[in-house]
Amino acid sequence: MSSIVLGMGNGAVMFGDRDASNVPDDDLIQLVNPAAVNISAFDLSVLRGDGIFEATTVFKGFPISLENHLRRLSDSARLMDLPTPNIAAITRGIEKVMSAYDDPEPAPLLRIIVSRGLDQETGIGKAAAASGNTVPTIFI
């Protein structure tokens, strides 16, 4: 039984205006062990709490007011100078995470957590920036 499901999204696909309709689900979001270490100690959400989030209840398989939450996530991203969320890609990621949930709880909480990504003041962040890999971190 999966009462906690965690997906780590591909920030390069889930942000920006790239057409993600042909991106396979496994390249869009990976289901990860929620008890494992899944985020870098150099991620700005860890170092500075730099990020945004949304949360909603999922009632009988349907996220309550998902469109409003995703709109608010986009507004928050704009206000924080983060890349524009790709709503279609994030929605697909949400669907994959929800399909893996099989606990009998009829109204679990769905969280979308976005970080600016790796701190570019650290060696690991500088290396990512040099290779063009400065993308947000996203968990669903």
C-alpha cells in the first residue's frame, strides 16, 4: 500500500514553454522513495527556504480546485522571478503521482513544492550553471 507517494519532476520540462506532450512520463517525473535523500544540501529550498508551494486535498481521486492552485503557483513563480510553470506537464506529473496512491484514505493532501534549484554560489551550483542546468527543483 502506498500511503505516501513522492514524485521528483524534471525541472527542465516542467518549467518554460517547451511542448511536453511527447515527453514520456518517466522522463517527466520519477517516483522516488519518500524516506530516501532526494534533494541536494545545496538546493536553495534547503539553504534559504527559497521556493514556492501549493497544497490541496484530493477527494476520491480528484484534486480540489487544481486549476486555481496551478494558477496561483504560476503567479507565485512570476512574483519570485522563477521560470513559468508548464501547467500541462505539471498536471501530468500530478496524475502520475495520484495514480500510484492506493491508500484507502479518501481525501489525502497533494503538495507541489518548487525550489529555485541549486545555489550558484557553491561549487555544485556553479557547475550546474556552467552546463546550463539551472532549473527549478519540483516535488509533487
